[in-house]
Amino acid sequence: MVTLKGDMTSFFTSDGKNDSNGSVVPIYILRPSSLDDGFGQLTEFQTNFARSNGFKGENLQLARIPGENGETVAILFGAGSNVADRLGPIAIGKLAASLKPGKFKIAMAPVEWDRALIAVGWGMGTYKFDQYLKDKKDPPRLDLSNLGNVDEIKSIVDATFLGRDLINIPPNDMGPVALEKASRDLASQHSADITVTTGTELLENNYPMIHAVGRAAHEDPRLVEIIWGDPKNPRLAVLGKGITFDTGGVNIKSASSARLMKKDMGGAAHALALAHMIMANNLPYRLHVLLAIAENAVSSGAYRPGDILQSRIGKTVEIDNTDAEGRLVLGDALTKASEDKPALMIDFATLTGAARVALGPSLPPFFCNHDDFVAPVVEQCNLAHDPIWPMPLWDPYFKMLSSPIADMKNAGGGFAGSVTAALFLKQFIGNTRWMHFDVYGWNPSTSAGRPAGGEVFAVRGLYNWLKTSPL
């Protein structure tokens, strides 16, 4: 297994000193309306250079200001007008990705841009999945010496990198055993307790759907549970779908659909990323992380369309499609989490293509059975520039999952696929307050702060919301 990133010292510095190869280069983040203020910090030559090269502070515009010997002595970066600025501080990731190694500091930025979020955006932009590349490049470093919450900033970027790495690692190195190890490493880092229920133990301990989905693979399915925090604090359950590769099972996927199925454990990566943020910053929760881990493989032992599975909650499920496996493993995990009466359950899953059709790859649908939470969570995600979109738990659609021979089917046809998947999960939560995020886990192309490849969505916004201890 490759090494996961976890050392933020290469991306940030807090000493405020010049770099060994030269001075700390100042970065001026300017809007068109603040050009004069920014140019007032430069020499006449530097200002004339910027003007002659057409720098106007437009969105994502970049100008490198040279010194007498041709070295870069200042960076100008455009934030655009307030109306055109949709990325906010995360836009700095675009700049960070384009810079050579060196040390930089933010000398000026729009007043409405949170400095901590600028630093997070910087870290997000410097990410590169290079574990399998012979040649590795050092990233540019941002000076955080003028910020007071450096450890929190580093933990947020570290958690983002952890989630991205877990998704990007190929399936030959990120099967159920490796995902369990990553969970154990995180638990050890934070002195948390961990238990793992594996293989036939799943049947003995009443997790029949997790076992059925993963029993055909060469590595056993498993349920990983991490417990952390003061038992007196509100109990928070964070769950993730951990299908380390999804062939589609007997309803096998096409070649193009299977190509990215290493990311089908993205829900577990999201859950571990959020757990890392919570534990690293000692938020006041009794945290219970549950990862339902399996590989949905095809062999003589694979479960089949038409099978009827038992579930931990006691309801029977007719298998309409073996490619709707994530909701099965999550069903047993949600039941287990609800038995411990948490104040809230949050689950993440790369669950449906329907969610991508509805909202695209970078805007996850968000389902919640507690209306009071919806607006505050959406607000915090927007403030973190980590957007989500609320979707309805429209109960009349549950009839699409009706079966004449079982309590329900696991798939409901072509209509409202993300809604019916959420309604399926709802059958396993009892009366617990619950949120479900149907995430894609992947950036199809590179944008500011979000390089192409594995990605975690909504996690930074949820962390911000949980910091207010709403439970």
C-alpha cells in the first residue's frame, strides 16, 4: 500500500522568515475596484509592468512582477468583481497550482475573504496525487505566521488530502484490507477505539446485507467502527459506503462505467475525512464512525438478481439490481448506528448516477429528515465554498421500491433515482435525526482548488456547522 499524505509542513510555513533561496514573495489579491490600493504597494516600475501586461484584477488573472534580475518579487492575482466572484477564497488554489517552489505570503486580499479559508484554498490547490510517479515536485509554501488557527487550517487540509488519497489509490492497493488499515491508522493517530467485524462474523453478528454484497470477493467484507470522545457528549454517527471496487456484480457494468469504480469507496473516504477534522480539533462529540466495506465482485458466490436478503433491522429486500449494492451495506450500518441512539447520523455514499444527472459532479444532493438542520447546514457549506443542494425525501416515491414477495426492492427503475435510494436508506434509521449525502467523489476536470481526481465534498462545510455544537 502506498503512503498517505499527512505532513502539511511542505505546503505551509509559520516562521515568517525568508526562504533559503530568496525572500518571501508577497501576493496581492485584487479586485478591479481595489487596483489603486494594490498598485500603491508597488514601485512605479512594477505598477507600469502590471498595467502594460493588462492586469485588471479580473477573476483568476495572474501577473508575476519581476525584479532587476528577472526574479519574481511580487504576485498579482485577480479576485474579479464582487458579482463575478463565485469561488471566493478557494480561488487561490488556482494560483497555488501554478507556482514554482518557494515561500509566499498574502500581502493583500479582499476584506470579505476569510484568511483561514484562503490558506485552505491554497492547500487544496497544491495537492497532487504523485505516489506512483518517479519524479515528484516540491509545492510552493504559504506563510501562515499572521494567523492564529494554524493547527485547524492544517487539519482541514490534511483531512481533505486523506480523503482524496484514499479515493485516488488504485483498487489493487485499496481493497477492504487496506481501507481497514487506513481506518486503524487514523484511529491510532487520535487514540480512538476501533473494532472490526469481518467475513462470517458479519453473519454471526447480524449484518447479512454487508456480507451478501462482499462475499464473492477475495478479501472479506467488513464493518469498521471507530469510537472517540467523551461519552457524556452528544453522540454523532458518521457513516460511509466503502465499496472498494464495484463491478456491478452479476448485473455487470460496462467498460466505461467500471473505469472509475475505484472511487466507489468515496463515502468511506468522506467519513474518515470528517472524522479526522472532528478529532484533530477536539469537537465536543461522542463520535461513532461506521464504514461498511466490501468489494462488489463477480464469482460463484455472488448474490443475484431475484435473491431476497435479510437485513439487520428485520426487513427483507428483493434484489432488483446487484449494482445497487451501496444502499444494502449502508442499510445494515445505519441500523447499527441507530441502535446506539445518536443525536444525529450523517452518511456519505457514491450512491447514484441519478444524482449526477440532476446536479452534476460537484454539487451533492443532501437529504435530511430534520427540517431545522437544512438551512443552517446549507449556509455553512456555502460559507465554506463547499456547496450542497437540499433534495426531498418524497415518501410517495417509495412505492417504486415495492415488491410482491419482500418488504421492498433495492432499486426502483429510472425515475427519481437519488430520491428512491435515499428513501431506501430511510427504512433503516428508525426515529433518528439523519442526513444523507449522495456524493460523486471525483473531479472530472481541474478547477481552482480542485484538481482532477478524487475529491471530498460537503465535509468542510459540515465541520463548520458541527463546530457550533448544534446537537
